[in-house]
Amino acid sequence: MEVALILLAAGKGTRMQSDLPKVLHAVAHAPLLEHAMASGAALSPARTVVVAGHGADQVRTAVQAFDDEAQVVVQEEQLGTAHAVGQAREALAGFDGTAIVLYGDTPFVQTETLENMCAALETNDVVVLGFDAADPARYGRLVMQGDSLDRIVEYKDATDQERAITLCNSGVVACKSDLLFDLIDAVGNDNASEEYYLTDIIGIARERGLKATAVTCDEAETMGVNSRVDLAAADAAFQSRARAAMLEDGITLMAPETVYFARDTYIGRDTVIEPNVVFGPGVTIESGATIRAFSHLEGCHVARGGVIGPYARLRPGAELSEDVRIGNFVEVKNAQIAEGAKVNHLSYIGDATIGAKANIGAGTITCNYDGVMKHHTHIGANAFIGSNTMLVAPVHIGDGAMTGSGSVITSDVEADALALARAHQVEKPGMARKLLEMLKAKKAKQQRGS
Ligand code: UD1
Ligand code: MG
């Protein structure tokens, strides 16, 4: 059965105290909404519809950056969760499979849980995701009758007896798409909030003799974000799960609690991560690499055997081949560095290609920006760039070429040549001593005069 996702993301999120729509606040460098979309995306949905409202334009931009086939529909007024789902009706016209409703502010529902719901749908008409709440607070309560879900009652509308139920509604619902919209048509807003509750579809389905049930998951999966405190807690929860998963997959984390991962960080086995490393979005690291302490990586690729840091910064477009070394206080941006090349100390490499086994001396800078445009530097294989070389781009250093320390290289250097671009050394015998004596005499005269 084909699947379509409906993500509810119209809410304002007042308690975030923010100009940014709530679902765009980030956990592990990715918007909450992206986490929710990613767990659904693993089901290969035929269609994905995001129901936006507050900040809809910003939400659309973020959605399309993650999945350019996802549709964004706008719910102008937030009249309740059933009304929100109703906005997806046109986008799902002609779709004949299962619709799954997810919340954009609930990032951690696992793909496996959604698969369990789809399986339960084979013998039911509507399946709701429930969880046993440690503190049921204001969640909707699931009223079960044996294995069947009889109805859902919202906290505000519940009796004391119903409030005593600890099995709560996560908000995630799976139902055949056409049936879902049929049931929504029958939902009214005669309740304590005067909202169109999605939860009412269960009672309506049961009245029609249809079958409903609840699948349950761990409470951690249904964690929602309503405030900055929740956001920080969600990030902490994500990080501890990510660290545990990395350790499980054969990655050494010397001080796991000090390493910060992004949602999409990928690391191969036998890689060692030293303390205090930060991963931004879009990092892939192959097996057997070492990321030394206090390094910051984003949008980059490190191949097998690379040694990065300590105190290195890899920025977007840094592509490092096998056994590359990037040392302390080195920044690399938009640069391809070939096998075995070394940039070990205090350098900036931006908009560049570096050939295999080249050695870049301490303090080398690719001067890539002229104030208006960016220019490319090419350094050939086996080249040796002397310490404190300024490579004024665009510039091409041939294979096996050398530059003298302190050179400012403004023209191309052919293969195997040595380029020196610095003033000649001049030596004046005895001059240091004479100069010192002269200065001392001057100071003594000043002191006598004052
Ligand atoms: C909802 C459920 C409740 C459940 C709880 C779990 C209903 C009626 N109640 O309550 O049973 O225990 O979630 O967190 O469904 N939204 C829209 N448009 C709207 C209304 C809501 O997009 O018109 C979005 C919100 O942005 C949010 C989600 O739907 O992401 C849930 O809405 P919210 O108002 O938080 O519902 P709750 O009262 O928490
Ligand atoms: Mg809520």
C-alpha cells in the first residue's frame, strides 16, 4: 500500500518567544520539521504534504530545501487539527493509499513505529499512535475497549475518570486517505476549545461500525517541542541517542558527552573522535579516520585514514581524499585535497585543489578573495609550499614545484620550478651594535634633559 505523509506545521508556537515559526527551530542543526519528514521519508511516501500557517513562506523554503517534491498547503486560520488535515485534501486528490498524519513539532517518531502502524492498518480502519505517559498532563486520552480504540477524549473535555487514563494520544494517525477525509467531514467543533479535533474521527469511525486501534511506542518518540526548554531537552535527547548509535556502530568517542552531532552526520567504523568535536550539517567521514580534539566540521567529506585537528575547521565543500592531514588552526573551505597531502599548521585553504602528497607549509594562505570575486588556487601533486607563502589567486603551482618561505606568489609556477618572491637579504656587519649604542645615547640625553 502506498503511503502519503501529512505534516501539521501551522501552529505559531507562542511559547518559543520567537519570530521563527516553531517547526523551523533546529535540533542537531536541522529544523524540527525536517526530523519529522525524515522519519516518514524512510517509508518512501508517494506524496508529502506540509500544512503550514504561521511563517508559511519560511516553512515552504525549508521544506523544499529538504524535499523539492513535497507540497506545502496553507491553513490560513488554525481551527484545529482536523481542519489542518482537511487542508491536505486537494493535494491528495486521486491518491489511493494510506495517509499518515505527523506533527511538525514532534521530531523523533521512529520509522519502525510508523511501519507498525501500517501493519495494524491491515486489520483496522484507523490506527492511532499512543504512549504510556509518565505524566499524562494535558494529552488526549485513549479510551480502549479490549484491543479496540473506542474514542479519544481531549483533556479539557475529559471526566475525572477519563483523566485517570495514562495511555495518551501522540497525534500520529494512519488511515486510508479517502476514508480520512470522509471522517473529517463529519467532525464538528462543539467542545471546550471550539476546535475541529482530529481525535474525534475515532468516535465517528466506531459509530459507523469501523475498526480502530492504537499502536504504542516509547514516550521518548512522542516528545513534542513547545518552548526553548523543550528544544534544549530535545537536542540533548537527540545527542545522547546519536552518541549511543555511533558507539554501537564501531566508532570510538573518547568523551561521548562532549561531541555534538548533526541530524545527518555519517561516520564509518573504526574512526576515532576525540573530545569536544562539533559536527555541522552534511558531514561524512569514512572508516579509520581520526578527528582530533576541538575540531569543527560542516558540509565536508573525510576519506579513510584522514587525520583532522586538533583545532581544525572544515567548512562546506572541503573534500579530503585518503590519508590527508589537516593540522591545528587550519581552515579548509571549498577545496579538494588529494591523497596523502598535508596542511599541518596555521593555514587557510579556500577555493583550491591540492594534488596528492603536496606539503603545505605553516602559515600558507590561499588569497582567494579580491574584495569582489573569489578565485581558484591549484597546487600540483608533490608540490612543496614554503612556510608563510601567500598564494594570490588565480594561481597555478605545477607538480613538484616549490615556493620559498615568505613568498607572495602572484604568477603561475611551472612544474618542478622553485619560485622565490621576497626581498633579498642584506647584511651590514657591526650595524646592530652601532644602532643599539646610538639609541641608548639618545635615551640618556632625553633623561638628562627632563
Ligand atoms: C493534540 C491532540 C491530543 C494529543 C496532543 C499530542 C487534538 C485535538 N489533540 O493536542 O490528543 O495528546 O496533540 O501532542 O488533535 N496544528 C495545526 N493547525 C491547527 C491546529 C494544530 O497545524 O489548526 C498543529 C500544531 O502546530 C501542532 C499540532 O498540530 O504541531 C498539534 O496541535 P496542538 O494545538 O499542539 O494540539 P494539542 O492541544 O497539543
Ligand atoms: Mg501540542
